Amino acid sequence: MDKNFEGKQFSGVIKFTPPLYKQRYEFVKDLVRKYKPKKVADLGCADCTLLWMLKFCNCIEVLAGLDICAAVMKEKMHRLTPLPADYLEPSERSLTVTLLQGSVAHKDPCMLGFDLVTCIELIEHLQESELEKFPEVVFGFMAPSMVVISTPNSEFNTLLPGVTVFRHPDHKFEWDRAQFQSWAQDTAKRYDYSVEFTGVGNPPAGMEDVGFCTQIGVFVKKYSQTREPVQCEKPTEAAYKTVFKAVYPSLKDEKYLQNAVVSEVMFRAQIIKRSLLDRLLSEYEEYNDDPTERKWKLQCSVNCFSEDFETVAVEKSMEPFVSGNVVYVPLRKIFSFPTVSQLCGTFEKFCRLVIGKVTLNSDCSAVMLDTENENKDN
């Protein structure tokens, strides 16, 4: 018996592992991993489960979900909200997630420019008038690079106990493979797409002739320069209502980038400061191990160490030093760490991001840190 099929084929119970809906979503995720679209729209997104799964795909920068029922989307849309961790450690990519209420039979300019459009178990819920308009809206108007459409394969229904007409009471039709492929091929030809067929939910051994439980068509737009594209009316007014929008914190936003850079600067500067002061103290440890005199020793080490550096310009050195009660950590020293340089790209941009956000010396070439706290700690 097939590994995706559990139970005896005549037991009256068919259970797919993983569940059939997860197989459909994993199919989409595999396509995303392969083709790396930046803008993805899920039509008939329902409870937003597919959108939630796709938000973790690092290639995606724009996610949009459309459904006729706002209440269904609102039940689980909180899963699409950024978490505190997203603000603490912003991603390098940008991500905007939008949920829209509306019909796939209507056109809205907000749905233009997508790389991938998914329609998972959607078309069988459409009225005949909506199904007639669906190809023009998706393939003619939206015209994404790729469209994925899944729908039940009615030939499989004989293996599903209790199914007499359709699998769901809201289904308006269910096609066999020949019907779906005929519709898909006609649509692809009209709008200059190619289409390939596959599916998920394998039948039990010995009954392969019924095909997959869910049949899938993958449409890819042709980019021939010799054929005139199908002309579609471009609406200027919005047909959909926005019910949710989330903009994730991103290092592409300079506000979040600056916060990340400043945090990294202070982290590195404190480590350098601690290392320097520990080294200076250790130089005098061999002479006196009395903890009560460590404050005096630190001041002595500071004075001795700083005498040779008072007149040296900080920007000419990559090494930190102490003068009086202040530790100077050159910005170039901090910028030399890969985690910092990768964030900023250039030293000039690095300086621009930290100036005014951390305490710098007069020529803005070094971070200034007070040694007094160190003395108190010791």
C-alpha cells in the first residue's frame, strides 16, 4: 500500500499522511523554494494557514490574501502579526502582509505585479458566473508569472465513503481530470501560458487509475515577443477592502538598521573596554593583590597608559586607549568586526548611523566610555 495512504482500501476509512491540506501547502512551498518569487498572492486564503506558512520563506517580500469572507480571515489573522522577536532582531528582508476582502470575479489594481498566485481548492466554490470571469481576472488582468490551481479530482470520490455528490456542501462542481485539463489548457492558450498537471494525495495500491485525490495545474506565463497579449480593461478604482496589514521590521528600513547598528556598537565597545581595563589591571596585579587598592591601581594604569596617547589622533589608530577616566574605542576598530561591517556596507554609512546615537569624541572618530563604573564594580 502507498506510503501516503493509511488503512485498508476497503475499510471505509481513508487517511492521508501528512493530511491532504498540508500536502497541498507543501506543494506550494516547494515551488516557492524552487522559483523564489518575491510577491505572492493567495486567492481564497480562508483562515490564512498557507500565508502563515509562506511568511517564513525568506525570498518573499509581499504576501497578499484575498477571500470573500472577512470573518474567516479575522479568526486566524493574528498569526500574521509580527512577534516581539521580529522587532528585537529585524530581518534583512522586507515583508508586508495584507489581507483583502473581495471576489475573484472583480479586478483591483492592488493585485498587479505578483510573481505567484495560488488558488488552492478555490474554483469549485465559484458560481458559474464567477468562474467565467475568473480566467480574465487572474490570467488576463493580474497576469502573474506563475499560477497554481488545485481542485478536487471527482474520479477519486469513489474511494471516499459518504461522498455521494460533492466532497463539501459549498462546492458548485467537481471536475474529473479530463474536464479540469480541458478548462486549464483552453485558459492557458487564451492568455499565453503553458500548463502542467500533477497532484497530491496518492490513491491506494492497485487503484492508481483514479489519479490523485487533489489535481493541480501549474501555469507559467510565456514571454514571447511575437504574440500580442490579451487586452484587458484596467480598473482605476479599488474593488477590495483591506481588513489587515502588517509591515515587518526590516534592516532595509534605516530606523531599524540604525537601532541594530547602535546596539552592536555598544556591545562591541563594552567588550573592548572590559578587555582593555582587565589587561591594564593585570599588569599591576603582580605587585599588589589587595582588592581595596584596585581603584588606585586602575587610575595609575590609566595615567601611565594615557601619557603616550594624549596627542595622538584617534582616527590614526585601530587600538583603544584610556585617557583620564575615559576609554576611547576607535570606530574603525568596531567597524572591523564582520557583524558590523556587513550591516552597514561602508564605513561612511556606519559613521552616519552612529553619530548622535552614541557618545563620541570631538572629531567623532571614537566611542567614549566612562571607567568610573568599572572602578565601582571592582
